[in-house]
Amino acid sequence: MLKLSIVSPCYNEEEVLATSAERLDALLDDLIAKGKIAADSYVLFVNDGSRDRTWDIIRGLSSRSDRFHGLCLAHNVGHQHAIMAGMMEARHDA
């Protein structure tokens, strides 16, 4: 079965990150229930040098659920590079 790794770049997302995680969690639940993806599929949030609590929220999500993973970049590199970093991190799972 296909293991899906969703890579999501994040920059100052503290106001919407919990809602995004909830919606992505529901999406993965639905796809797993329909037999379209493996149960160990996950979301990788890539913190792109946020200046707010984004990284703290990502760490909290990942500590509560194996479905959420986090990668923290040292500084802002732009969403394209953040996506690439996430893809490189997830490449063994995809």
C-alpha cells in the first residue's frame, strides 16, 4: 500500500496551524479508511524560520501523534526551498 507523506511549508502559521492539522488529519483518516493509502502516512510540517509560535505548535502536534512530523530550518529560506527540504527528509518514505 502507498505511504503518503504530505510536506507543508510553514512560516508564521500559529493562527491557522491547528486548523490545518485537523483538516489534514481528517483527510488522512478518510484516505486510509477508503484503502487508498497506508495507515502510517503522515504530514511533515517544515518550519521555515517562523518568528512566532509555529515551531512550538509543530512540536506539540508531533508529540501527541505519530501522524505529524516536524522539521525546523535555521532561518527563512522561502517556501520552495522549505518544500525541497521536506521532500529530502521524506524521500525514504515516499
